[in-house]
Amino acid sequence: MRAVLPLPLLCAGLLAAVDSRIEKGFEHFYNLEYDESIAEFEKAVAEDASDADRHNHLAQALLYREMYRVGALESELVSGTNPFLRRPKMNPAPEVERRFFGEIQKSMDLCQIRMKKDAHDTRALYSMGVAHGLRANYNFLVRKAWLDSLRDATTGRKLHNRVTELEPFNYDSRLMQGMHDYIVGSLPTFYRMLGFVAGFRGDKSAGVKTLQLVAEKGDKNRYDAKILLCALYRRENQPRLALPLIESVLLRYPRNYLLLFEQAQMYSLIGDKERAIASVQKVAEQKRRGVPGFAAVPWEKVYFHLGTIQFWYRDLDESLDNMKRVTAASGEVDLNTGVMAWLRQGQIHDMRGNRELAIKAYRQAISLAPQADAAQESRRYLASPYRRGKKG
């Protein structure tokens, strides 16, 4: 597939033939340069509109640009007791939605034509599975249509199972299988009892092993598997396993600053404060130097990630200063980052015994994004002050 950290529901899995324009499009895509990526894929579609993969590539870039815009690509948003069902809603412009579904439908139509001629056409089966996976992501993130999303995900998985049956050494086709196993294994019993999921009990451990296989032996999907494993290792509280994968992907896509922020989080989780801060400072230094891919990073993002590390290491003065920098220019960051910055300020004030200031900060968080998880958490602290144990 080709995806960026972390995926909301499952990887779509985009296999592309060797094509300089498509490769250039994905070079931009993995480095978070979505406008440039979309432009390349639009040209690719114009050159050959009969290629289902090209329509999938364009649809994915459109979707990920929206995810990037609202901050949904950052792994801080995968926290929670049931992360697959706790996603902030996206609100793309009607034109973006129309284009996305238009490209998906074109891809599906083209695949159907090929599959009618040859039911064993593995490229068509694969591309159809990708289209279902992308639509699953959209229904999950944008429409909040859980069942439609899970139905599409399961259909995509079945199509890719068929590819694996026909081509046992096609490890790329196992990407969706691995993620689907992990997701279904993470769902409440009610969802796993649904008819269209029948036959897939789900197994988180098996899903991770499958993704590890793709990361080791995959061709086009090797880096996607590594990125997904990073997100899953974080969910499973195994940051040490994520770090070498992040380093590997950064060597290939050095302009993906979100991976550096993720690296900082992983170092922080294992107790390496110095390296955690160094990862954030690397983003800051690249931005100061005007390195391509970093110049557009808002300083407020740097302040937020630095302040988050300082918060967990109890450097409260420095953390508060950085969080105030974020909220002073909230228009420069997505709502999720903004509301988290207010929540952290409230928690810091509570830790210092400044209850009045804490309440004001919590109310700001609620006002900024009432439905966000951080706003829900802020409501709890209005009634009872935030407390943190010696190890927390």
C-alpha cells in the first residue's frame, strides 16, 4: 500500500508498477508533501485513466491530505481504551469528498471489467481490495460509519486473501490481512459477531506477526508494514521495538518530520529524555535551516512536542511556557493539538495547586473542541483536580 503513520483503520496496500511519475508522487507522499503528491498522481491519471491503481493512488493522497490537515496522522490520537472506535471526525470540503469517491468508483469499475474477463487476475483483485480499504478508512474517519467501514475492510481482506492463494510469495498482499487480524482481534465481541466478519475471529498477535513478515520480505509494502508496526507497538506499550523501525523509515524518507516526533515519543516512553528532546530539536534545527519539508512545520508543533516531553519528566516551568506558546497561536495548529495544550496547562496548574488557573485552562480546552477526547478528560478535572503519582 503506501501509507503514512499511523493508519486509522487498516492499510489499503497500493502496489504500483515502476513508473517515474508514480514513484515521484509517492516520494512526496511519504514525506508529507500531499499537494505535490496529488499533482503527480493527477498527471499519472491523465496519462493513463485505464489504470485502476492510479485512481487509488490519487484517492489515497486526497484522504491523507485531510488526515494530515486535522492532525489525524499523529500517533498521540491512537490512545484510549478502544482506539479504533475513538477517532475525531474529519470534515473535508464537499469537493474533496466528491473527488475521493469518484476516484474509488473509477478504480472499482476498472477492476470489475478485468475480473469479468479473468476471475484470477491478481492485479485486479489486489486493486479492488485496495479500493475497499480506502473506502473503509473514509467511512471510519469521516462518516463515522463503523459498520460500513468494517464491511469494506473485511471485503478488502477477502480479496487480498485470494491474491495470496494465487500468489503465495506475494508478501505485499498480506499487509491488509495482518492489519485486519489485529483490528478484528481488538474489537468488542458485538462487532466480531457480525455476519460479514464471520470466519475472522481476529488475532492481534497473529496480525503483528504477519506485518513483521511483510516488513521483512515485502516489496512495495515493506515501509508501510514498518510504519504500521510502529503504531501497533506503541499501542502495545513496546516502544523499544518501534525505535529501529522508525530509524529505518527515516533513512528512506528523511523529510517526514512526524516520524521524528514519533521517535521522540518512543524515546520518552523508554525513559531516554535526552534523546527524546534531541529528536524534537532536530525538527527545529531543520526548520531553522529551511530544509525542504521542514520549513512549513509550525513552530507551535515543535513547542507542543517539546512541552509534552517536559510535562512527563516534570519540568513543569518549561512545559507550561511551551504549552502557552501553542495556545497563543492556536490557529497555527490542528484542533487536537490545541485542545491538548490547554489540557496540559490545566494539569500543570493542578499539580502546582493553582486550582483557579487549572479550571480556566480546562474550560478553554472544552470550548476549543468540545468533542475531543482531551475535552472530555478536561470535564473530569473540573469536578476533581488532576493528580499524578510519583511514577506517572
